[in-house]
Amino acid sequence: MARQIIVRRTRRSPGRSLFLTVVLACLILWVVGLFMFAETIPRKPTTISGRTDAIVVLTGGSQRLETGLELLANNRGKRLFVSGVHRGVDVTGLLRAYEQAPDRTRCCLDIGHDAANTDGNARETAEWMRKNAFESLRLVTASYHMPRALLEFRDAMPDDQVIPHPVFPPHVRIDEWWRWPGTAALVVGEYNKFLVAWARIATRSAWEAAKFW
């Protein structure tokens, strides 16, 4: 009986070793990918000038709407679209909340209420862009959110020009982010969401290609 137990343990060990090797390899790849992802987060304001058809603001963080309104006031786009606004919030109230002049800006601002996440922001904006026959936009969101936002928007609007315009929340320390627990948790969370979005888009693209052939 003792010999049988020893034999069984010996037979299981190669499988366990393989499993641990695979887990360790996946962990190493995840960590390497995390630092590569962190390097794609903008550290400086955009230097891309020029006027786009649209300015698009994704709600959910500080400085975003203020930046979008400033860009609109400086004639950097024809219209401003704010995506992901909670239902019940109107244009006038939104502008007053940010101490803007509603009568002067209301004509060139639209609000989207249907988006609940970044994928929804992209699809909602794509529909709005088509309705207005726009082909270029300046995307305003937080710097740490920009890589995932660009992935979703360029997937939803592959033929349109998307110019990133990051804003930099003061509580987010991207330089040496691993030293700051709050920022590190934020970057790790965004990285995991980016991987999920990338996998979803890649799987859909592969499925569509397989159906074509």
C-alpha cells in the first residue's frame, strides 16, 4: 500500500510541476505587460494642435468637462459631446455646475445618457459622430484612462481620426506609480480592464474573420 501511494505521488508530480510552471509564466507575462501598459499612459499634455470636427468628453473624473468646455471656447472643435452623463442632468444645469455661461455654449453642446462604461462611450459617440457626419474628434479623459479609451474608440470608429487629449487628476501620480498605493491600484485596475477589452475585441475580430472565410 505504501508503495502504491509513493507511485501515485510520483506520477502526479510532473503534472503539478507543469501547472506551476504555466502559472509562473502567466504571472511573469502579466507583470511585464503591466509595466509596458503603464508606459503608454500619457505623462504630458497633448502637443497635437489643429481643429477637429468634435470634442468628446468622457464623464467620471475631475477636470474633464472643464477642459472640454475650454477647448470648445477656443474653437478647437465644432461641437462638444459629453458621453455617459447620468439621466436627469440637463445642459443648463451641467454648465451652471461648472460656472459656464449656458446661453453662449448651449448651442454647440450635446449630452449622451446611454453609456455606462468605456465601451458604451465609444458606441454612443460613434452613433453621434455618424448623425453629424463628423470624421475627427479630440478625446478628453484622464491620462490613466486614455489607453483603454483609445482602444475602444478606435475599434468603434476605425475610419475616424481620434486625437487623445488627456487631463491629469492631481491625486494620480503616474511617475513612479508603483510607489503610491492608490495610483498603483488604479493602474492595475485599468490594466486588467484593458486586457479584458483587448481580448473581447480580438475575439470578435477573429470570429468575424473566420466567418468571412
